[in-house]
Amino acid sequence: MEGRLAGALRERARVYLRLGNAELALADVSEAVRMDPAGGVNWQARGEVEARLGQHREAAADFGQAVKLEPDNIVARHGLASSLTLLGEPQRAIAELDQVLRIDPRYVAALLARGEAQARAGRNDEALKDYSAYLEANPQDAYARFRRGVALTRLKRDEDAIADFGEAIRLDGRLLSAYLERGRAYERLGRAERAVLDLSDAAELAPRFAPAHNELAWLLATARADGVRNGKKALEHARTAAELSGWTNPGILDTYAAALAEAGDFAEAAKWQEKALELPGFGARAQEDARGRLALYRAGKAYRAP
């Protein structure tokens, strides 16, 4: 009887999740665990809700208990690995996913999760292999295409990465990160005009996402190519980024100062660069570079990126 009641609670929790009420779902799965603590599926269900709420330490503990009770529960092991990856324990996550694939080599979702863990561990060659193997079975997965593109950029294979980011965008035109990463890849390859297009698309797609405006403003303000720079537009996007971040992010104020300088207002550029340097957040090298830009603005010169 208790097992049936716990099952009903799990089903109701799923309904709550579909309705967007994770807190009520958590209450139901917690009651299911209390009623039937010997049922691994109850611990798994609670772990899933906790992971949805971003409570990954609690989720990892519950997934771990589910695995103790049901060692062949690959869904619980997958959940455990995903939470471990987000908790900064990718090696443990990889071990769990290796075990998942030993239990069921056809469970290809583990390949995507293992790719994520490999990437977190800095093993980008291994991540690339896992993403590629996963994509053989799921070629229409936009997120996996994007993640493989990121692995390729870390391996300094920007041309190949651009192809993957492009396919990710074709599959999901609202995948903001793919526009940002493709823009960065184009910029690294010296194709600033193309980078501007992608960063502009990102800023349009997420008008309240400060980093998109900031990256676009930086490129428009500091690009070496005369045809790319546009002080007026740089200032518009830099001001938007600063407003969205509450004028408290030193990196964004650094960009705002660069945009002011490109627009010819060197006194204001120096003033805002000084404010950026007063805020915590710059590393030693970044602070040195920022001071170099301040000297340029005081001398009436704009900054050009290397």
C-alpha cells in the first residue's frame, strides 16, 4: 500500500513540475521517500526535483542513495553524474557515466553527459569524442552541436567550431550561446565584420543580457579594422550593458570607457576608466592593461585591440 501511495505522490509531483511548481513537487517526493525509503525510485525522483531547483548537493546525495538501493539504475547514476559535474567533481561524474555505459551501452544520453564532465575536467579531446559519438545517434540535437563547437574552440579548431555553431543555430535559432561563441570564433580568426553580425544577433535575441551588448560594444569600439569600428553604436551598446549591470561591473565600465574614447570623448573615457579601476574584479594582468588604456585616454587616444 505504501509503495502505491508513494507512486501516486511521484506522479502528482510530475504534474506539479509540468505546471512549473517545483516546490510542491519537492514536498510530494519528500513524502514519497518518507513513506517508502526502501524504494530507490523515490530517492531518484527527489533528486530530479532538487536538480531542477539547482540544489545539486542535495540531489547528488539522493541520487547516490538511489544507486545504493538499485546499483543498475542508470537514470539515477546519470542524474548523480550531472549533479557532480555541476558541483565541480567531474572525475567522479566520469566514473559514474563509465559505469552507466557498461550497464547499458545503448544509453547514449550518458555520452552527452560524459562529454560535459570531460570538458569540465579540461579533457577536451575526450569531450569531443563523446559529443561526436552522441551526435551520431542524435544529429538534430542543437545543444550537443553547440557543446561540440565549444570543445573545438578549446582545441583551437575555430573553423570546425564555426560549422558546428552554425548547425546549432540552424536547428535552434534562439540558441543565444551559439551566436556568442561563433562571434568570438570569427573574431579570433580576424573576421571582425562577421563577428559583429553574430554579436548583433545575440544582443537582439537577448536585449536584457548585458554580456551580449558588452562584447558587441567592445568589438565596435576597439577593432583594428576601420570599417568595423562605430563609436556611436559602440556607445549605445556599452551604455545598455552598463545600465543592465547597475554600473558596477568593472569589465563593462572598461568597455564603456573604450566606447567613449572611440566616440571622441576622451575626458569622459578617462573618468569612467578610473571608476572601473576603483572597483574590485580585475586580475593583475587585466588591471595592468586597463591602466594602459587609461593612459591612452588621458593622452587623447582611442584603444585598439591586439
